Amino acid sequence: MGNRILIVDDQKGVRRLLEELFKRESWEVFVAGDGLEAITEVERINPDIVLMDMKMPNMNGLEASEQILSRFPDTFIIMMTAYGEMDVVKLALETGVKRCITKPFDIMVLRDLVNELRMERI
Ligand SMILES: [Mg+2]
């Protein structure tokens, strides 16, 4: 597995926090601010893992994940959902999203989840 990770979130603070975390973990980090941008970035950089926020303007995380997985089925996507969005979690997993994590989360838990997926993929 390569070491490219794409962080997709409409909140700049979240993008910055996760960018710093995964740079420290030796990932090559890319960011996008909504679902449309995420698709453009996936086409451009072909990331190994995508951290995808659910609620975003222009195109939400579920729709973006569907489009990405239909064209790049090997992409590992982790969806970040809000508390109580069990219907969204179910749909996301049916679409082929690998894992879901509820916001707010402990960033160390997210780090471990990403490392776990990385091992699964090797
Ligand atoms: Mg959001």
C-alpha cells in the first residue's frame, strides 16, 4: 500500500488538525473541502485512504463516496459521521465504505483505525 491519504472536511480546523496528525505519521497528505473537490482530488492523486466527512456543502460524503467507489473501487474510505446518524452509517457501509467513526472522536482512535486499514491492505 502507498502512503497517500486524502482528508475531506468542510471545516478548516478539522482539515488542519488531521493534516498535522497524519504528516507526523509519515503519510503524504492531501485535503479537500467538499465532496466535489474530493472527487477531483481522487482522480488527480489516487489516494490509498480517504477520510470523508459526511455533512458538507455542494456534495455530501455519502454521494462523494458512491461516486469514488464506483470508479475507484480499491479506495479505502473512512466516513466521519455525527452522533446518531445510524441510517447514514448503514448506507455508507452498504456503499463500500470500510469504516465509520462518530464525531467528535479521539484523534488517536482515528490514527489507530487508519493504521489498522493500512495493515489490512498490505
Ligand atoms: Mg462537515
